[in-house]
Amino acid sequence: MNEFLKIFSDVWQEGLLGIGVTEMLVSIGIMLTAIMTRSFFVNRILKWLDKLTEGTESSVDDVLLDSLEKPLSYVPIVIGLYLLTVYLPISGALGDFGAQLVRSLVAFTIFSALINSVTPLFSILSNRTWLTASMSMWLERAIRVILWIICLAIILDVFGIQIGPLVAGLGLFSVAVALGAQDLFKNLIAGILIIGENRFQPGDRIEVTGELHGVVEQIGFRSTMIRLFNTAPMVIPNKDLSDVKVINHGNMIYRRLNWTINLLYSTTVEELKKICEQIESYIQKSKEFEENPSQAS
């Protein structure tokens, strides 16, 4: 019996990979506590904050809270994993991996919050600065990509992966890619020129004589999507729009109406003059018509 108790004690203390059963049970308790804390944080605290933001006049705090809700929900889990690495008697390669995993998750949580904050911040700037809708969209996407690249670089550095040789290798690879992706770079540069010169914006009605006529819906990195008047979407490479004459009807100051009035052959000269006078009087009195100063005479 004593031998059995000794075996039981040895198994209880040694457990798996040197981690005793007590440490395992405590570790399970830590993770369950972290999961329950996350559930309480999401279902109670964040909902309470959501109700507070609903009572404010500004919608910015609502959008910002919604964008940060997912990254903030990672925090209890990351803290739980950190407590595991501190509590468990793990050393060597496994201990180093646990510490690296926690550091990488912390970096991911921070940058996930920053990236999700980009959209609401640009929604504020687009209404208060000179940025157009397409400029704001491009800058927002570029900043998100840059932040993801920085996040990936930090995570690779945490795991001891040298970024310098990797970048040098990508440099040789990028040369080969560039030779086969010239159209992609042409479209990218053309998109920058379209936005920089403010040729048209989403919502503008544009026309390329004999080719297309519709409303711009989106200006992307590679192509522009235009909704034709038959409701069909047309996706056009940016370089094709930068090399042709584009009529932007959205920037028209005046619109000329050509109106044919059908008359009976029995219409007299007096009746014709009266009709013309009534039309002229309506145009002059209506606020919906503007007299072109250059043609006033």
C-alpha cells in the first residue's frame, strides 16, 4: 500500500513534462477565470459603455467603441496566458516559446486595436479636412497595410527571425515580380494620379465618349468600379481611365435643357408668342434656373 501511495504521489507531482497535477489544475482554473472574465467584460462592461456612448450626441465614440470591442476582448485571454507562463515551472525551449507567444499576442492585440481605430479616425478627418472621399479611402488602406507590416515584423522579431536577410531575399524576389506585374504598378500609379488630380470622386457621373457612362462607386488600388445606368457594374483598370478623355458631369455648374414643344398646324402667331412669353416668364421667375452671365445679352 505504501508503494502504491508513493507511485500515486510521484505521478501527482511529476505529471506531464515535469508539470504536476496541481499545477495543471491551477492552470485550468486560471484559463477558466480568464474566459469568464472575458465573457463578463464583453457582456457587461462593453455593453455598459455602449449604452453610455448611445447617450452622447456624437457618433464617433459609438464607432470607435465598436471597432475596439474585438481587440479589447483579447486582453483577458492574453493576461491568462501570461499568468500561465509565470506560474508553470517551464524552462528551456518550451518556456522560451511560451514567453514569445505571450509577447506576440500582446503585439497583435495592440496593433489590432490601432488598425481597427483607423476607420473611425478617418471618418472624423474626412469631414473636417481637405481630404476627399477617395483620398481618405486610399490613405486609410495604406495605413492599415503599414500597421499590419509593422505588427508582422515585431512578431517575427519576437520569435528571433531576422528581418534584414528576409527583406534582402524579398528584394530579389520583388524584382522578378515587378517584371511580371508592370500592369499592376501602372494601374497603381494611375490611381494615385486620378485621386491626386481630383479628376472624379465616388458618386460623380462620368462619361468616356462612346465607351461608358455611369456613376463612380469605388476607386481602388488597381481598378475603378462604375455603375452603369442599366445597374450593371463595370470594373475598369485605372490606367485605362487615366489615358482617355473623361467627362465629369458631377462637376457641371450649368445644365442646358433642349426641349422640343410640339404645336398644331392651326396654332396662330399670337398663340405662339403667348406660349413663348409664358415660358420666358416662368424661367425668369423660377429659382431653379440660372442665367449664364456670359450669354445674358
